[in-house]
Amino acid sequence: MTAMSSHEARSAASSPVRLTTGLPETVLPEEPEEVLAGLAAAMDQPGERRRHAVSDVVRHAPRSLVAWSALGSLARDDVEAYACFRVGYHRGLDALRAAGWKGSGLVRWEHESNRGFLSCVDGLRSTAGAIGEHSEEERCAQFLRQLDPDWRPDWTGIPT
């Protein structure tokens, strides 16, 4: 072991020390205001017009995780819902990676911008169970607990 020079010692002493505890946390960027406004207006539509209006929001903003989650919640059956939530899940993984997520770490519900993704994962969990994909249902539940240890299955990020 070699001794540090006085310059190295001064440099080390003046460098900031970054202590981290626990897992890193990722917060997704906020959804664009025009997408949220369009989605709110779509959700105000009555009956079947609501699903068509939300579908239009997805068509114009296919990267919107909250829009995919809303569309999945309005699906006509479990298979259609599963497909919507799966698209939102994969779009969400892409968004997380773009935000610096390295495949592990926290993505907490407390940050509103994370809720679209977490709702898609939860919707995928629920619909996987509904169509008999119980191993995927459990995998999604475990993933949600890893992303947010406080996760509860009664949370929803779907605007009303």
C-alpha cells in the first residue's frame, strides 16, 4: 500500500462524499398537460363513447402510460384489457429506462407521474389472473412489491 501525496489527500478531502442508503428511486417524467386534459375530457364521455374517446387519446399519445391504463380499464373483455395493460407495461419499461432505471430500484406510487406505469402493471397482474396466467399474475404482484414496498392492489391511477 502506498501513501497518498499531500495533493491527493487534499483532493480526496475536498471531494463530496455521496452516501446512499437503500435502492435508487426512479421518477418518470410527468405526462404532457394536453394529454391529461384530453384524457380527462375523454373520461367525461358517457358509455361506449368514453372508450372510443380514450382510444383516440392513445392514438394521439401512444407513449402515455395513464392513457393505456385508462383504455385497459374500459376494455370490453379480459383479453382486450390484458393487451392494453401489456402495451402500457412495455411502454413503461421503456420510459423507466429512459429515466435512468437500471432494472432495479424503487418506482413509488407516491409520485403521480409513476402511477400510469404502476397501474398498467397492476392491471396486467389482475387480467393475467382473469385469463388463467397465474404465474404472470404472481410475477407482476412481486414486481409491484419490489418497485414500491408499500404497494396495495386497491390503488388505481386511472383518472375519473
